[in-house]
Amino acid sequence: MLLRCAEVREALSARIDGEDVGIDDADVDAHVATCEGCRSFAERAGALDRRVRLSAAPEMADLSGPVLAAFRAGPDPRTPWRTMLGGVAAVQLVIAIAGMVGGGNLAGLHVAHELAAWELALALGFAVAAWRPERAAGMLPLVAVVALCLLLTSSVDIAEGRAAPSGETAHLLELLGFALLWTLSRRQQEA
């Protein structure tokens, strides 16, 4: 069978790649034996294929030390604090959603929505700190002011009879959030 060089070179390339192009291997080999250009192509393609397949693997960082050190160190000591802070965030989120859909008169509804927006921001802040504990310290000043103000105003409201102690227990969530943020930020510094 008389083959053109283009067909032979395509067949040689397909052979290297493990493909079949429908030309008999004996006919391809007979052409290569008599054609200097195709023989040279076959040699260069074969050499390139060997170089590509046998090239050295790229240099990679040896991570065995850090991986083994993390394994030996055991579980992350921040995990329980992060989990609890995530729980506080979830409860805070439920309170925020309830405040956004709650009813009331026009002035009461406006105030409820503003408080709900604040509760939502606090919930998301707690969630971010639980997810990324290195950010917990950044929230401390803000949450400390909120927790301190709520503690003071609740104490005054209870002392003056404007609120029952049971009604003010909802503010314990912010205090708990602050305590968890503080603990998590301390653990983060130790890590």
C-alpha cells in the first residue's frame, strides 16, 4: 500500500499515544524504512515521548514534618470553644429572625427591627469568629461594650422594678458570647 508522509506521521503519532488510525502497522513500518523524513520524525517523536514520560517530578515542599507535628499535637484545643461559640451564633440568629418578623405597633416595630439587625450582626460576628478563630480578638472590644452595657442596664431595670429577672436572662447570651470570644482569642494566642 502506497502511503503519503502525512498519513504515516499521523499514524506514528497515534501509535505513540496508543491510538488506532486504521492503517496497518506493517505498511507504516515499510514506509518509515524507506523514507528518511518519516524515519527522522519517528525518532524525534519517540525521543520526545520518552522525555515527557520519564521527566523528573517537580520539586515539592516536604510537608511530613508539619503533618506529623499536627498529628502528635492531638486535637485542636480551640475546637470546643469554637463549637460553643457557633451554638451561641445560631441562637442569636434565631432571636434576630424572630425580631425581624415580629409584630407590634409602628414605633415598637421600628425599634424591634433595629434590635433585630443588631442581633443579626452579632450572630454573624460570632459565627465568623467560630469559623475563623484568629478573628475573635478583633470582636472583643465591641462585644465587651455590648455585654457590659446590657449587664448594667439590666441590673438597673431589675433594681428599679422595670423588668423581671426572668425577662433579662436573654442578655446572658451576649455575656456568654463575650466569654467564649475571650477564651477563644486566648486559645488562639497559645496555638
